[in-house]
Amino acid sequence: MHKLLPFRIHFEDPEIAPIDLDARDAEAARQLAATRRGVPAGAIRKVKIIREKANG
């Protein structure tokens, strides 16, 4: 079973707010974000894994 990773997805259109979601990989995150925002996957500008800040 794959661990879900936190992703932040940014869209080409500045009117569409970035979305944070959990997915097993970047492609899954891209498809899920496109579906949730009702846009084609091509409308996504950037998919980034959200890294937790280290304590200290």
C-alpha cells in the first residue's frame, strides 16, 4: 500500500486558487486537482510536494 503524500497544485489561471491534497504521486495529484477544480490537467502549472519544516 502506498503512503499518501501532501501536494500543493498551482494553476495557470491566477483566478484559480492553489489546492492542497493528498495523493500517492504527482500524476494522481494532478488528476485529482483538475477534477476538483473542474479544469483540464493542462491548466495546472506546478505540482509540488509540501515538505514539513524541520523542528529546531
